[in-house]
Amino acid sequence: MTQPLIELKGVSKSFGNNQVLDNVDLTIYRGEALGIIGPSGTGKSTILRVIAGLIAPDAGEVYVQGVKREGLIEDAQDPVGISMVFQQAALFDSLTVEENVGFLLYQHSKLPRSRIRKLVEEKLDMVGLHGISNLYPSELSGGMRKRVSFARAIMSNPDNAAEGPEVLLYDEPTAGLDPIASTVIEDLIRDLQSRHGVCGTYAIVTHQDSTIRRTSDRLVFLYQGKVQWEGTVSDIDNTDDPLINQFLSGSVQGPIQVVG
């Protein structure tokens, strides 16, 4: 059996009296596209932040390439790089696109500015945004801001390849976008993995049907802090699991409790 690239064992996480994750086991294998789905407020984004090392679980263990993580990502470098694309793009409004995409290198490398500019342009070309490096986030559409955040997430220092991201984590990358803009983002996610060979492993949190089907190979369904179902994308049309059927149909009738 192939060793998981990332593995969560018995992970639990609470915020105050709200238990968001409850003894979760999760695996991500090298080269796969894992979709994490489920109703809002069931811990999907929290799982991504635990995987990224941005928050620590209250209980359980996180392994990256077989090595147990101790503390947060800032405490010790993981065996492989993990980068995250946040739901709202999380760009710095006061910085240009170039400064946003090249932020890591400007802050943590000794590369000359001219070389960083060239690397920024290369990454912007990958996401289909040539010639916008001097613009500010406020001058971009929602879909363009998402793509800029992709370019920033895949940026790495060519002089230190070991620090480059191998895993990408996408948190609701098509949220708030119209169907056409969503298709552009969905295609880009697949292109970065296959055609460009950048970050060949990824996990994506989404609840949009088209994004689930077009960007994922394997799925886990999270509800009430637990993984309730697991299967391939093709399995979701053939399962008799009531949670999956209610989630995909959008019905208010079923085992998923309607909040509010």
C-alpha cells in the first residue's frame, strides 16, 4: 500500500463549546485530487487549516510524508511544501499584483528584484493573467483576484526548490463566481496539476456541484465533524447514502439538519 503523503489520525478540534472536528481520519495520496464536501459549518475549512499547519488539533496526529508534525508550520518545516488558496483570495489591497504574487520572495529571499519580477510574470502567465502586474486588487474582477491568489500560492524560490509547494489546498475557490468564471477556475486547477505540473497533489473544499465533478477524483463527505462517506466522483450518482443524496439534491428533507 502506498504511503499517504498527508495523513490525519484521530484529529479533533473545538472552538469554545463548538466541536468542529471529531476524531477525523483522513488521507491524501501523492498525485491525487481530493474533494472535501459537506454542508456549511461542518469543519471543511478547519481541516484545510490543520493540514496546512495554520492551526493545531486539540487531539490526534498529523503526518506529512510519514513524519509526525510537531506544533505549527512556523515551528518546523514539513518534508514537503504545502500552500493554501484562501476563499476570499486574501490579497494585500495596498500592494500591486506583482508585490502580492512575489511577496514570499521579496520578504524571504535574496533574489534581485528584476528576477522576482520575471518569476511573477511566469506565474501570472500560468494562470492566464499576462500584463497585469502593475494593477491593484481593487482593479480586478473576482475571478481575476482568485487567479492572482493561485499565482501567489505556487510561487517558489528557484534557488531553494525544497521550499516549493508540492501540495495545494483550495478553500472554496469558486465561491461567489458566476458559472463562466467558475469554469475558468476549475479548468485552471486541473491545468496546474496536469499541464503545468505544478503542485501535482491537491485537496479542495467546495459545495458547488460543477466544481466537485470537474476538479475532484476522490471525495470525502464531512458532517457533524466526522467523515461520513468516502468514494469516487462517479460513486456519488450511484450511492444510496441519504446524506449524499440530500446534499446533492438540495432537499430540506433528510438526515442533514437545516440550520436556521
